[in-house]
Amino acid sequence: MKRAIVTPAALAPTALSELKAWLGITTSLDDPQLTGLLHAALEMCENFTGTMPLQQVCEEIVPAATGWHMLAARPVQAITALEGIPAEGARFSLPVSNYAIELDADGGGRVLVTNPGVAGRIAVRFSAGLSPDWPSLPESLRHGVLRLAAFQYRQRESDAVVALPPAAVAALWRPWRRIRLA
């Protein structure tokens, strides 16, 4: 499965303000770099916890085979569209009667394509993420993102190899971590 972010989460200006306050920065000179570090920390948070912190519109490409397909991103808030992708030609919307969708209580989303038509693959468009915006992100996740971004900012000129995330950040995120058994 291949996931793409169609509409990334909008990072509130308060996130940058909180990071600058944490670092004691009062000028706007480093704002682009700090914003990039916040985005990287949010991505690291998702990779560590298995939960997308801020809501985004995503698209996953799944095979048009029989059986249910679980979406990789969690928690899925809504599955909004399914499009067939033929070997040649343009995408087409699948009629609602040709598929079923389910949202699980644990935040998972899945689709079942009963009639793909000429499609060899299916593009599933959905909204996923734990919180709609930065201020409503749970405190431990938010604080972990800030600490990781600050850590990376402070380490930017160091040659030392440091494991990421640092133990203090991992401790904040660990209660949110989803463990999958293989």
C-alpha cells in the first residue's frame, strides 16, 4: 500500500510560538527551520506511536482484489471516496454499490471492493488523525513533539550520533504507542 498526504495538517502558529518559548528564541530568523523541525517531529511521532497526531486528508492505493483492505494510517475519521485506477486511462469514481467501508472502534478503516470494474488498483481517499488542530492534541504528544523539535534544533551542529527519539520524548509518547503483532 502506498499512502500520500493530499492535504497536510495545518500547523498552528501557536506550535511555533511554544517551540520558540521552549528554546528562548525571540526573533523570527529561524522560523522556517523551526517549522520544518516541528513537521519532522510530528512525522516521527506518527512513526513511533502508529497514530497520526494531526488530522490530514490522505490517499492510499490498494489492489483491487477481493477481501477487506486495512488502511495503514490511524485513526481514520472518515473514508470519503474510492476511485478505480485502470492499467490505462483516467481514474474513475467507483459507484457506492461497488464497495463497502468500515470504521473500527480502534481507529482502523477498511474497504471492500465488490466490483472494481476495469480497475487494477483502487485509490482510497480519507481523513485521518487524532486531533483536528494543534491546541487539541493531547498534552503528552504535543509536549513530546516540542521536546523533539527543540532537541533536534540544539543538536544541529553536533557530530554526535544520538538515537531518536530521546528517552524523555519516548516516555511521553509510549502510552500512545500501538503495538502490532506479526
